[in-house]
Amino acid sequence: MSQVQKLPKEAHFPVTHTEAEWRALLTPEQYAIMREHGTERAGSCALNYEKRPGVFSCAGCGQPLFESKTKFESGTGWPSFNTPVEGSVETPVDRSWGMSRTEVHCARCGSHLGHVFPDGPPPTGLRYCINGVATNFTPA
């Protein structure tokens, strides 16, 4: 089985931490998802059901990632958005599990957030499928 194409070690982000610092900063579940490219169980995060106006930001560094007005119900069990905040994410290729997918990473700290798929609603036609525990929600 091929592995996830992790961001190169030489990748530089405005926010960096040692592995020990990341482990202290994040919960074990967040660490597994955000630093080891894991996935939370579908439907397990309360943010999947969040409908108030506000902003979803990176749990690792606080970077605003998605505005609630871009969130939609995809039926997948993960928070889904059609447009990120401009410049907030990077999208390297993930070739694990015998398929090719596009990962979503925080552009500020490099944390893995989820994947983006070409089956979302207009205007972008994209579905940013994001692990809820990788984000924090701030109501407007």
C-alpha cells in the first residue's frame, strides 16, 4: 500500500512546533488526524452539525479556514465546505488506500485537515471534507 504524500520536511510554515510540542498542544485524536493524516469516525464530531454563522479555524494554529456560509450538508458525516478562506489551505496529493485524493492542509502550520473532492455544490463544485476535530468554531 502506498503512503500519504506528506509535506516535504523542508516545507516551511509560519507556525512550527516540535513533535513533542504538537503532542502537548493537541489532544491524542487531533494529533493522530492533524499530524499523522488520520480520519475521525464519520458523524462523531459536533461541528458536523454546527449551523450558526461564524468561522471554522485550524485547531493547531488558529488560522481562519472556512466561513460558515460556505458549509453545506454533504451527507458524508464530516463538515463539508465549498470554498476555503483565500490562502488558508494547501492541497497536496494523497495516493494512499489505492486511490488518488487531494489532501487539505493548513497553509499556516501544515496540519492535515481532510480532503477535497470534485462533487460539491456550485459555485465551485468542490467538497472540502474536513475532520471536525481539526477545527475550532467561533460564532459570529
